Amino acid sequence: MQLPQMPWFLAYDPGIAPAEGGLPGLDVLKTTMNSINLFAIIAIVGALCVSAVVWGWGHFSASHGAEANGKKGVLISVGAALLLGAANGIVAFFTNLGTQVH
């Protein structure tokens, strides 16, 4: 028994690619995002300091809950700093990966 042959239709490629300078305000948006990143990094430094103090205080006062929360805060702060520092690279990696999809 022979299966009927189905016509294969390829999806239409609209040809859209990101282009710099297409809309006004791109410089303002870049400056705003840089400022938000800076404020986030400063906040993470503060959170890391507070978490380290809570971790130490919990350790020396035998407060296991405070010690665990301090450790958690340190790990979350370090992870957030890693993501903020690598944000451009992560987006560029997945953007390049997305252009390879056909």
C-alpha cells in the first residue's frame, strides 16, 4: 500500500533582522539599561554584605536559622551578580543561536 504524497510548504521568511538606528531614542534606552544594571550591582553588593553579616552572626550566636538564611543570601547575591555580569553574553549567545534556526 502506497501512502499519498503530501505537498511540503516551506514557511515564508519575512527577512526581519535587528538593525541599529531604526528608531529614535536607542541611545537613551542603552543609557537607561546601563544605569539600571549599575544600580542592581550596587544593590547586590549591599545584599552580599548584609547576608555575610547575618551568616557570621548566626554562626557565632548558634542561631541555625539565621546562619542558613545568611548562606542563602550570599549564594543568591553571588548568582545574581553572575547573571548581571554575564547578561550581555547570555543574550548574544542565544541571539546567535536563534539565527541558526531554519
